Amino acid sequence: MAKAYLTVRAEVPEAERARFDHWYETDHLPWALRVFGARRAWRCWSKSALGAHIAFYEFASVDAAEAIQQSDAIKPLIADFDRVWADRVPRRREVLEIVQEIEP
């Protein structure tokens, strides 16, 4: 089985960036990591698409990454995101399957 990533890309207005950054760092990312049972999690701010914030959650398989999206476990996280950010911060999720990894 190939490892996979669930990614969540959010489009954050500049006026909300500092608040969003703090909330994601201290609240959302640690909570999602625990709930998802992911191997690890990290997040990035895009340097080429201003305001784009991408969170990554690593899973052992595509099935595991896809299953979390269909589980009841994700529902409180979605509800909390919607409660805090409403329609000010749109987001989308994707599952990415690793098909090749090389190291020097």
C-alpha cells in the first residue's frame, strides 16, 4: 500500500491571516491530528498563491485517508471550522496518493 495525504487548502484573506494562523497552530491542527489518527501533520503558507494555506495529514494508505473524510470523526472539526470562519475562509480537501518517492 502506498502512503497518502489528505490535504486541506484554505483561501485566507490577508485581514484574517494572523488570527487564522494562531487558531490553526494552537487548536485545529493538533485536534485534527489526534482525531484523524494520522502519522503526522504539517501546514504551509503558499509563497506563490497569496493567502493559500495548505494542511497535510499523512496516512498509511489511500483507503485510510479517504475513510477519515467519510467518518463521523471529521464532523466536529468541520463544524468548528465553519463556526469560527463561516464563509470568510473557503476550503477544499483532496486525497493525494504517493506514487513515487526518491532520495539522493
